Amino acid sequence: MATDLDALLGREVVYDGEGYSREALQGMVTEYQGRHQSNLKSLEELSKAHDDLASEMTKDLADNKTAWEHLKNIFTFRKVGSNFRGLLEKIPLISDAVPDRAINDLLEEKIEVAQRRVQQIGNYLDQMQSQVEALQVDITRLNKRMIVAAVNEERAASYVLELETALSAIEAQIAGLDEEKGAEARALQVQRDELKQIIWRHGAKLRLYSNAEDRIAAIVKMNNNFLEILTNLHANMQTLYDSGNEVLNELTGNLAGLASAAKAADLTQEMQGAMESLKESVNKVAVLASETSLYLTQNVERMTSEMKIYDEATQQLVESNLAAEREIKEQRIDETIELARKEYGHFQEARRTGSHTPVERQPSGGEGA
Amino acid sequence: MEPLRFELAVDGPLPEPRTVEAAAAETRPRFIGGEAADAYVQRLVRAIGAARLNAFFPDARRLTRHLSFLGGAGSHGVYDGLFVARSSGLPTAREVLRVKIDGDLAEDFLRDVAEQRPPSPESPLARRIAYYRELSAAEVMQLNHMSVELRQRRESDGAALFRVRYDRFDLASEMFVRYTILLTQHGAGGVRGVRFEEELARATEGFRRIISRFASDEAELCFVLLSEEPNIVVEDVRRCRIGPLLGAGSKLASDEQSADALAALLDPARSQLPDPWILCFPEDRAGLDVTANSSGDALAPLLRDALSEQSRTLLDRKADELGYRVAKQRKFVCPRGLQKPLAALCRKLGAPSVVRGI
């Protein structure tokens, strides 16, 4: 028995990992609180950026279906000017009234604004991708630390329980002695005190590791929440990016043709005006204007044949994207309600049991507590 | 030179397209990826540098810097290649615009990411940061930029003589272009003219708009239309472009004879070059100092040569009224192996031209 007790008292319990102290743990928690605040702010900004970009880029695409009619009219030289203005109003962004400016300038401006939005989204995507990767790495690292804490916690608990058994046995022996101040009693009391000290020391370790495990679990949970939101937002942004690119590809694929027609429409009209000062017959001036127009648009014919902005496939893509977005929103609402129910259940449970913090596991307190 | 022939079809609709696929194959931009894209960009940059462009052309230093950000190598891998316009053989408007917009976005982006944890090396974000850092420190093209310079102020009649430079990326031809306009303004300028603020000439918004509207095709059209503005006397309009870049299978908007001869030069089988190409630098000018209408450009006729007799007479009367004449010329850069045959072809077509080889 004495040999067993000596072995128990002299056992070197080794805990894995380093850097576990109350200060280090508190430091980590504080750092993560700051990081989570920053994540919240960043998510808020990203979410707003997404909503703004989504409303700018999808509204006009989904609502208008007659751009092709304008294009056909432009390329068959029917009321080119008014049809061009009509077309410009169908291009997403700057959907307000088209001011009295050169059509080509407006076209250029609209393309630039639309492309700027798409590139902004591309930048957000890269940033979010990097944040997702960092969070994933962080979660893996924290999970490893949590496992180390759990192993250490188990090791400390097991040792403390062994010590507690030995302590009970010694206390029973002391109680069984007649002579409280005899030599045997004194020896047992010394062992009891030593046991208590070791229990206190490893009990503190037990609480530290238990606390660390809980704290890390809470941080991981929060990180997982961020990861989920970020991943959803990334998917939404990717959808926007893809549909924006799709539209831009359609537009820019036909841009040279559109610009040729716009330029010809503008310049021919102006040329007609300029030639009127020659006091020639209206017919002659009109022929010159027509020939000039043809000179300027000699490549238009082949370019018109592939005009299919907002064709059926694009419409379907945009509409399916919007449908997917709506579905995700519905899903989010369901998740939110579920979360509220779960949290409410925790609160009710905490009230019933008299706990103060409605979390799944109650923290065990800090070292030396 | 044979005038261009047109079938006037303005009274009715144009013929229905053959098939969307066939037409799309002709006009859709061509994607070049990987090392081929980097080699394409390098060739373009070298060719522009070799052209020794004067001040009437778009700024070659800025332009080559702009183009150097295209493709995978130029963008640090942010983009994996580039789209090339089939009509001009040059990067599409979207590619050109992309560099400009990235340059605009770079500062805010770099500020935002500076507040975040540094990304892992070789991640997309790390590559974008490297690309944006380099781009934000570079001087690239301004895609729509006008400058007005006072040449002289005449005390006798209060007239002001200006030189207007207007740089744009022309969406229709998908080429960089610079217009240089010499004009005299009588009076204060009004809402569509140039004003003086603290002795500096400032173009009004109205003036910018008319220049942007009229300087969108041939120099001659710009000359005629700008001359309609009250209080403005136009002296000279010069349009200088960079492009197209011709290669095997390029569409050549010229008459049959020159198109066939050029196609032969650009055909690897006939030219005995593995990858023949020709970069063009066309210039057209309408000015009071130009003594006679002349086209020294084998690939582009004068507007009047493409018109019917009746319309040409009208245009010539307008030219007489305003006192201008028009001239065209074009210089070329190509591989050394094409230099002599191309120069010989230009002479044969009656348009001797500067041809530089690299």
C-alpha cells in the first residue's frame, strides 16, 4: 500500500502541448473577440456590397426582354437613334433617362460601369476566398488545440480521481486510529496533506484544460458560423460575378458592331446637317449621307448576325440565379428560426437548472478557482 | 486605286444572317491563354516600340505599359490569358478597359487588404495584391482624355488658337486613336467652346462633348462637322491609330488587289514565315495646309473614292468651301522577313510606306 501511494505521489504526469496558462488562454480569447468583431464588421460590409451590387446588376436583366427588338431595328436602319437610346436603357446600370449625348459615349460609359462592378465583385471574391481559407486553417489549428486540451483534461481528471481515492483511503485510516497524535497518525496526516496539495495542483490543471476546451470550442463554433456565412456570401457573389460576366461577354462580343452603328447614326445625321448649307436638293444630300453611313458601317452586316444580347439562355441563367438566391434566403430564414428555438431551449434549460450561461457545456472556471 | 464598291441597301432590311454560329465564329473575340498570350503581348509591345511613333500618335510609352499588364504574366496570374478582337487583331475593349479599371480600383483594394491578415503566398489574393501594387505605380493609358493647349492669342481680333489632343479607345474599330485638332476660336467661347480661367485654357463640357462626338471616325468628317460650330475655324485635323494587327486569316477591308497580295504575305505557306504578322499605324488628315487629296495608304481609300459621282461632287464642294484637302498614309512594323516584300507591295500599289522590321 505504502509503495503504491509513493508511486502515485511521485508520478510524473505529462501534459501535451505548450502555452496553456490562464494568461495565455485569456490572451487568446481576447484576441479572438477582437477578430470576431472585425469579422462581423467585414461581413456586414460584404453583405451590403453584395446587396447593392445584386440589386444594380440583376433588376434590369430580369425585367427587360425587348433589347433584341431594339437591336434588330438598329441594324435594319429603322429609327436608329431612338432605338439605340431604347437599347441603352436596357443595359444594366444607369437605368435613368439617357441624357442628350453621343450614343457611343453613353455606350462606352455603361460598359465601363458594368465592367467596374464585375471587377469589384472579382476583388471581393478573392478577398473572401482568402478569408475562407484562413478560417479553415484556423479552425483546424483550434480543433487540434481543443483535442490536446481534452486529452490533458482527461489525463488530469484521471489522476485527480486516483489521488482522491487514495485520499479517502488515508482519511479512513486516520479515522480508524485511536491515537490521533501518534507517529502513525502523523505520518498519515503528512501523506494526506501531500495528496491534497497534488490534488489542488492537478485540479487546477483539470480546470484550466476543461476551461480551455470550452473556450476553444466556443471560438471554433463562432469561426464555423463565420465560415458558413462567408461561404454563402461567396457563393452569392460568385453567382453575381458569373451572370455579370455573361452579360458583359454578350455585350462586348457585339460591342464593335454596336459602336459602328451608333457612330454611323450620329455622324451621318450630323453630316446631313452640314451638307444642307450647300443648298443642294434634299435628295442629293440624303444620298451622300447614306453612302457615308455605309462607308462607316461596312462591317456592320456580319456583326449584326450574332446580336443576341439577353437571349433566352441568358434570361434563363439570370432567372435561375435569382430563383437560387430566393431559395437560399428561404433556407436562411428556416435556419434562423431553428437557431432561435435551440437558443430559447438552452435558456429555458438554464433557468430550470439554475445555470447562468445558456451554453451546451458549462465552463469549469479558471485555474485556482 | 479601285474605289470600294457598295451595294446600297438602305431602303430595305439587311439580309438575314446565315447562322448565328457561322457569324459568331467570324466575329467573336479569340481567346489566347498561357504562354501564347504572354508571347502575343510581348510581340505587340515590341512592335509598338519599334514603330518610333511621333506625338500625333497615342503615347507609346503609356500604351506599351498598359498592354504589358495583359495576359497571365502581366497580371501576375490574376487573369489566365486575354481576348483578341478578330477585326483589329488587338486586345478587345474589355481587356483594355480591364487594366484601366483595375488601376482605378487598386488603391482602395490595397488599403482594404492591408488591414487583413496577409494571404498565403501564391494564393489568388497574394497574386492580385502583387498585380495591383505594380499597376498602381504604373502610368497607363487614359482611355478618354482631352487636353487643350493655347498656341497663340491674337490681340488684333481677340482670336485664340488652340491645339486639342483627344485620346480615346475607339469601340467600333477596337483600336487606340489620337486626334490632334488645330482650331481658332473667335470670341469668348460660350458654352460649347474653350474658356480662359487664370490664363489657362479650359474646355467647357459642351466643347468636350462636340469633340467627343465628332472625333469618332475619319479626320475629314471631324473637320467638316466641327466647322459647323459658330465661332470656330478649323485648320487641321489629324487622326492617328494603332492597329490593326494583321495575321493569317485577317479580314482586310481593302480592294481586291491589295487584299489578295496582303493575304499572300500573311499566309505562312506562301510567305515562308512560321507566323507572319503586320502591325499597322494608319494616319489620316484633313487640313488647310494639305495641298491635294492623296491616299498614300494601300489599305484604306479616301471617303470621296468610296462615294458615287454625285455624292463626291457634293463633298468636294464642301472641301472647297472650307478650304481643306485630305491625305492618308500608313506605316508598318513586321518581322524582318516580311519587311522587303511588304515595302515592295506598298510601292506596287502606289502607296510607298515606311516599313520597319523587328
